[in-house]
Amino acid sequence: MMIKLASLPLVLAAAAWATCCANCAKAQDLPNGDAVRGKQLYMRDGCTHCHGTVGQGGGGRTGGLRLAQMPIPFAAFLNQLRHPANEMPPYVAAVLSDQDAGDIYVFIASLPQPPDVKTIPALND
């Protein structure tokens, strides 16, 4: 893959943002929520169709985004729910309250890292 020089600052800014947000999403931005209830809502409200049962992504018509271990601030998560990009349906407050969204966010934040590729025998033969 070749990156054009004009887009290099954007790529570097995105990488810096991702690094920064890995810390802020875990520490200061985690809303008070219930991960068990969040999982129930995640399963009930259709998130699994595109994002998978453990946030792995790849479903739906456009291959839903991976959510597990995707460190974004709650405000950005809530904005995406309310005003989604691409084909995701909007989850307005009348459909999914901020508290429900917070519970889902806490559930997603609780998902473990996937195993290291080196620990999967079938991928190392």
C-alpha cells in the first residue's frame, strides 16, 4: 500500500489520536455502566448482526467495524450511535437511552484482547 505524501499528516494524526485515546478511553472516559446489562442490550438491539457477538466485526452488508479493543472516547461512541456513518441505523435517544449506550460501551470496553496469532497452532503450521 502506498501512502501519498499529502495524506501523510492525516495518517500520522490518526495514529497519534489512536495512541492517545487508548489511554483516555480506558481511564477518564469510561461511563458508569453495567457490562452485564450492556451485553444483553448489545445482543438484543441488533449490534451483533454487523459487529459480531464479541465485537469482532465483519458482518452485515458492509462488514461491520470491529468494536473489541477499539479505544474511542464515549462521546465519540455516542455520536456514532446517534449520527452514524455509512449504513448503520441511528440509535436515537428515544430508542436507546444514554444510560443504555453507556452500558453497551462498558460491555465493549470489557471485551478481552484477541489471542496473539503466535498462540494459535493452526496459524503457525
